[in-house]
Amino acid sequence: MKHDVRNLLAINTGSSSVRLTLLKVGAGGLRRLATRRLEGAIEAEPALLRDFSSASAVDIDLVVQRVVYGGNKLGDACILDHEAEQEIERLSPVAPLHNPLALRWIRACRKAFGDGLTQVAVFDTSFFFRLPEIASTYALPRGLCRKYGLRRHGFHGIAHRVMLRKWQSARPRLPAGGRVVTVQLGSGCSIAAISSGEVLDTSMGFSPLEGLVMATRPGDLDPGLVMYLQRHAGMSPAELDRLLNEQCGLRGISEESGDMRALLRSKSPGARLAVDIYCYRVRKYIGAYLAVLGGIDGIVFGGGVGENSPAVREGIVNAMAWLDTALDAGLNGEMVGREGFISAPGAGVEVMVASVDENAEMARVALDLLGIETTDENGGRDGNG
């Protein structure tokens, strides 16, 4: 089937926001026509989608949807059909903040633009789909893992792919980028160890709950603690699901907010502790990934917090002087909503901030799937949790 795509709508559903981006596809690459960020729990209304596209007076030829979890069957981007939607819905219990929301936007697009419009799903798990077995396997009975598809999937793959490509472009002397740790910090947070373009490990696992401390998710947690809450606090599976996805992380520690901006402004001991633990967990993972990589050439920060919080970057990097890395205080302070290097001159391990435009990356992947070659001329920022 030949696809003639002139105008493309990318929909990025995160845990705390939805970003709509309308892109023009042409010989010169991708050109952004309009973008809109919707904060909070926004209903996927067909009228909202029609109003957004009609404001630019263009017809939509293709919709690209970010879907966080593709599981073992949906490893790569695909055209959305009934079977793919059924599988995304079946996987919703693993990513309850993300997959159900993506499905609502997929169905709203069908109502807004008609059943005949092609929609492509780009999965956050695709970048990590071929994780080495040593990193993807849980120490559980193999038969149980096979029966229920239990493995470490990894998430935020779209963002980590962008950070890797920007690092590779900035440091072409390193074969395929050398050894780099990419750090995605937003409402959701994850970190990846990449060697010569190959992902060796990542912090999120079977679900987006594992790994770093996040806005409302705890990251690494002893499963015995969950069983204790079931037995002694009488918490049901639904209550535990809500606790772990919505009430933990920065919000739970601080008892104030899951928003890093609010916590950095706060003077309360709880807020300071939340930020300190957040930064500590990132440093801990970087240290672990040094062992995985056998050394490191660079660290790349992306995401809403990673790109816009000099204080958080300082809290992570300045406590790692043993790594032969240090920040240039002036560059770090200026690097808000911009991208570039923030390392001090002569640092052995360089630190970079990358603008992560997930929607442009989703568009590139979808067009590639349809056999349409293009380049991305847009800078800009994106990145949901």
C-alpha cells in the first residue's frame, strides 16, 4: 500500500500530560505547524482533535501514537489494527497510567478523522526489545516467565534513542558513540547503559515502576514490603496499584508534591529529602552502569527535569568527582530549554543536555515504517513520563 503523507499528527500520551504535534512532511524534512501540551487527566475528545488540526487548516494524512508498553508481541512500530489494539488493551495492567490512555486517544482519532485514516503505534519498549538476556531475565522460575511473558522490557525508549543519536552526532570520534549513560528525568524517570549504540541495560523493567525514584512511583522496591502491606495493612491489589503508581516517589517522600519545581522551591525537610533521594538513586545507577559498560565516555540528560533543572543535574554530577567529571557552573545554570555540553573544561567524562523531541522521533519512526524517507529539521523539547 502506498502512503501519501503530507500532514502528520503525533500524539504523545504520558503519565502526567498529553502533547499534540502537527507536522508537515516535505522534501526538506519535518516542519512543525502546531503543538499543544495538555496537562493532567485530559479526556480524549474527537472535537478537541478536530479543533487542533483545523486551526492550521490542514487535513491529517497520518496519526502517530506513543504507546508505552508493547510487551513481547509488539516489539517494533506497527500500523494499528484490531489485533494490535487488543494486545495493547491486554497489556494495560502492566502500564495502567499509560496504555489505557493511549487507547482512548487512538479511538478518539478514529471518531474524529474516520476509520480509513492510518494510525501507527510507536512503542516506548522497542528500543529495549533486544536487551541482552542477562539484563532482561528475572531470577524467577523459567517456566513461570515463559507462561506469563515475564521479563524486563524497559521504557522511555523513544527518548533514550534521541539522546543516543544526539550524543553520537556531537562526538563522532567515538565509535558509534562509545560508552554512554542516558538519563531521562521527567514525571517518569529511567536510565540506560549503551555501548557502541547497543543497549546493555536499563532501569525500568517489567513495568514502569522499577528503577529510579519518580514523581509518584517509588522505583526499586523490596517485593516483601508489598506482601507485608497486603497482609498487615489489608491493602487490596487495586489499592496497592494506586499506591505504587500515584502516591509514592517524590510525592510520597515529601508529602507535598511530585513536581520537582515545587520541591526545589520548598524549604521543608521532606522536600529536601525527596530531592536528595532522587539524585542519590541516579548516582547509584550510574555507578552500577560503570560496571556494566566497563567505563564511560559521557552522561546525557533529557526529559523535563533533566533538561530544565540545573539544581538536579548539579545534585547528581557534583557528588561524583571520583568519576573525573565536573560541571561548569555557568554553563549548567544557563542550560534551560537548550542543549549542549555542561562539563567543566578538561573533565574526563563529559556531560551533555539533549533536547528530547519525542514527537518528531515518533514521526520519523512511523514514516520509516511506511517507507517514506525524511529528516527532522526541528529542534524543540518534549518528553512525558
